Amino acid sequence: MATHALRRSGLPRAEALASTPAGTVALLVVLLGASLVLRTRALDAGFWIDEGLTVGISSYPIAEIPGVLRQDGSPPLYYFLLHLWMDAFGTSEAATHALSVMFALLAIPAALWAGWSLFGRRAGWIAAVLTALNPFLTIYAQETRMYSLVILLGLLGTATFVHAFVFRRRRYVAAFAVVLAAMLYTHNWALFFVVGALAALTVCYRESRERTLLGDAALAFGAAGLAFLPWLPTLLFQARHTGAPWSNPPSPVELVGGIGVVLSGEGALVALFLAGGLGLLEVVRRRGGPDRTALFAMVAIGAGTLLSGWLYSQFSPAWANRYLGVLVGPLILLAAFGLPRAGRFGLVALVLVVLFWASYFAPDEKSNVNAIGKTFSVSVGAGDLVISTQPEQVPVLEYYLPPGLSYATPLGRVVDPTVMDWRDALSRLQDSSVARNLEPILAALPVGADVMLVVPVVRDRDAWTSPWTSLVLRRSEEWSLALAGDERFTRTQVFQPAYTEPVPRALRIDLYTKTRSE
């Protein structure tokens, strides 16, 4: 009844058009074009901390990138791809963002194929529309990070899992293994996706009791694990020495709110939850069948991923909203599965979500480091010193400031300013002090040298409560006071963003000149 109602209430001409090969291509091109316009409005936006670091790491020769990543904490696949991309197109903001845009655009036909091949044509088009407009993907399509690739792989991973282990189309077993291996080499939250997929596997086995399913699962997960085995020693080293000390353990509210983050707003969340849930309820009421198993499997993948990531982050920092991109695929496929079964209610919900999402644009400014680079392009030069009291800002500062500068942080002199060395960084920052780390650096500077002191602008101290950020805040205050009170230095220039400017991750600059040695 619900599906029949949707057919009567839909757009029959559009549906007829979408059923032909030419119509499918035409509508897909329209979606891709709309998504391209939406996801290139901030293509040349300046980098923030993580993007500067990403470009720095990817600038190394490919053979050296895995070793450099021992200082960072990420797997290498995206950095390999970005290295090749930068060789071809350059290292500008627009050039590097374009790689993420490409992954975001590829996710649209991937979603169309996933929904269509699993649940029918209508589900495929709903998945494609949701993927084309999803604001979470819009943001990270214009960021030089791996998250749009994570979303693309998450869609493919969820779809190939359902094909292989729910509908038992065994040709997809190898495809799932390849996609899962790629996910593991792209972001560490793929490990939580594995937990979710294993939970989904128990659902599939409980419903089918098919022994060949366990054999296929052993082949798929085993092959992905074997492919990942060369990276495992680096992962274990990263887990012991890097982590995310800038992250607090997430609260239960953040566990529930993670879905809202991915769906980008309460309006879309409520519309999809109510309408999609109504449609999925019809499937739940059935006593069996592959559709019911597919529903439970996709829920298990999403819930298992989210819950295992949340639980792990209670003991070891690993939580950030941007990491939740791995959930986009399962959630979009669940919505595409449920909305057609909700009749007119599903169609109304889809229209509302399109309206909510189509008006969303990525921020034009993620940091003010680009503006700082332009302001101080002629004020400092070779031989001058940049001191960043927030150590992870150094790679993005190095990207925008003139060449030939030397860099220091409360961790000491920076040997390679293109990389942030996160190895045991929290304990090293705890051991730092003005006398031990700042004074020797200042004493070694010749008279006439300029010192650019870079400190974060803190407008909300409640956002600086993690072990790392609270200590960065304390060191920033200590080092600022020490340099301001040092009679060997004269402050010559100040750069302070106006408080009326809602610039995230803003920095303040105090420029000093050393006027005497003692």
C-alpha cells in the first residue's frame, strides 16, 4: 500500500525518464552538476591546521610517507593519492580541494548503484539525491583531508557487504574485501566499521544458518586483514605514541548526537527518522526475508561502528565529529531503503531534506592563517623566528609564511615545519617551561632579528578543556607574558582578528624585534 501510494503521489514522468538508460545518464549528470556547484563555492578557502599538515606530509616522496606518518597517526592511502594529485595539479587550496570534490562526486553514482542494486530504482535515486546534497559531505568535499574518500568507501563497503552476506551474491565477497582493505588504509575509524560489519555478520548468520556464509566471511575479512598486515606495526606504534590528546572522552549525548552531526541538523534528522522509520517499520514487521535481514545488517553496521568508536574513546582519545563520515554510507542507504516504503510521507520528508540541505554551503573561512601570511609577507623573512604556542599550527603557518623562517614551539625547535610530531607530544608539552624551552631560543637570536609570536585566540574556554588544549592555553599565556616582559625585545606590530569576525581557529600575532642582547 505504501509503495503504491508513493507511485501515485510521485512524478511519473520523471520516474519514467529515470528508467531509461538515456534518462538515467541525464538525471545523473544533473545531480552531479548541482553537487559540483554546491561543493565548489569554497574551493579556494584557506587551509586550517589539519590541511596544512596533510599537504606537508603528502609533499614527501611516496616511499617516505609511511615513515613520516609514524609521527601523525593516520594510514597512508589518502596521502599517496594526494601526493600524485599534487604532482599533477599543484599544492594550492583549490587544487588540493579538487581531489576531495572528485571523491564526493564519485560517491553520487556509487550511491545510485548501491541503492538501485540492493533495493530498486527508486531507492537508488533517493540515495543519489541524499549523497549529492548531504552537508557533511559538502563540507569535506572542500577540505584537503580524507573524509570524502572515507564516505565513498563507506557507501561501497556497506553495499558490497549487503550484497555478499545478506543477498548472498558471492561475487561481491572479493569486492567487499578490497573496499574494506582500502578503508583500513584510509582512516583508523575503519577499524570500528569492522566491528560494525562483524556485528552485522552475526545478524546474517542468525537469519540464514548458512555455513558457506562463515567461509565467505573468513575469506573477505581475512583477505582485508592480510592486506592490512604490513601497516599493523605502524598502527600499533601510533596507538602507543600519538593518539588524539586534543579530544575529550565523548559524552552519551555525543553518542546520540553523532547521527545528527552526519545528517547536519535537527530538521533533516527528524524528517528522515520519522518517515524512514515508518517505512522501515513495515519491513521489521515481517517474519523473515532478505529485506528484513538487510535492514538489521545495515543498522548493525552503523550502530556497531558508532558504539565501538564511542566506547574506545572513553579510554583512549579517538573522537571527533569529522571521523563520523564512516557512518554516512550506512545512514544514506537506510534512508533510501525506508523512504519509498513510507508512501507520501516519505516523499514529503525527502523534499524537506532536499530543501534543508540544498541551502547549506561550506564555510568560506576555516582559519585566519591565510590572512596572516598576506599581512606579514614582507614583515618577516629569512633568519627570523616564528614561535607558535600551539605546536600543531606550524605546518599551516609554514605553508603561508615566507620561506627561510625558523620555527619553535613549547616543544622546542622545529626540525621539520611541514609535519607535526605527535609522538608523546602531551608528555613533552607537560615537561616544557619558559626557562627550559623559550629562554635558550631567545638568547641565541642575534640583535635585529624579528620574532613572530603566534598564539590561539580563545573565545570560549570551555572548548579548551582537553588534556592537550588546556595545556596549550596555559603555555600560551606563560610564553606571551614572558616575551612581553623581556626587556631585550620590543613589540613592533600586533595582528588581532576583530571579535565581530566569527573566524574559527583564529590566531593572534605579536611581532617583536630583538633590540639588545642582554
